[in-house]
Amino acid sequence: MKLTGFTGRLVWNTNQPDGQPRRCLDTSRAANFFGFKAATPFEEGLRETVEWYRSTRLRLAGAKAGAQ
């Protein structure tokens, strides 16, 4: 909510299933086989993803408007 600027009210429906259970990702195999180690903190990556989505959505909306 903070990264998107959402100011509405978030309401959880407790009558519904919880969805995907939490998983703890073990990246040790990627580190061992490929030398991969995540360098981007979660919140920064999420912020970058939100920014990418917004810019892509605006670009695509502009392309659609120009096609009409």
C-alpha cells in the first residue's frame, strides 16, 4: 500500500481461504550452481516493479489511444 500510494481501506475476508501458504525460498542451489546471490533488497525490488508497471501501463495506454 505504501509503495503504490494506495490510501483506501484494505479489508480481509476471513471467510475465504488464506491463499498461498508462505514459503521460504532456499537459493543455495542457485548460489552453488550459478553463483547467483540476490543483491536487491525486497522493498527496493518491489518499488522498482511498481515503477516499471506504471511506466509500461502508461506507455501501452498511449499506444492504444494512438491506434484508435
